[in-house]
Amino acid sequence: SFVEASEAEEWLNRWINKYVNSAPSASAEMKARYPLAEARVEVKEVPGQPGVFNAVAWMRPWLQMEELTASLRLVATIPSGS
């Protein structure tokens, strides 16, 4: 479990960046292997609940239809490990 929000944020950003390729000229194969054009995660401690964090992830996937653009925002609570 994470002690600090910054530790969780750093770990989650390292993890999600394994799925990111921001090069617009990337081949279809590379876009399939790295399905996100952009991604980042922000983690903050829940006030009054030590060891509990809220994580917000922003992701912009590569899409099959070039004229369609979309981005996703996912919010999750990371419970205390104790």
C-alpha cells in the first residue's frame, strides 16, 4: 500500500504511460499496441481518512475513426491497506 498520495500518483503514472504513444504519425500497429495518445493520473488524499486516496485518470485513446475525438476521465477511490 502507499503511504503518500505522491507515491501512488508516481506509480500509477509510470504504469499508465506504458500504454501511451503520443506520435500522431504512429502506425496502426503501434496505436493498437499503445492505445492511448495521452494519459495522466492525479492522486489526492481523502481529508479525514488517512491512507485513503482519490485518483483521477485522464486518457485520450487513439480511435479507429480519425474524425472522431474523445477523452475519458475516470475517478476511483484507493482504500487504505490496513
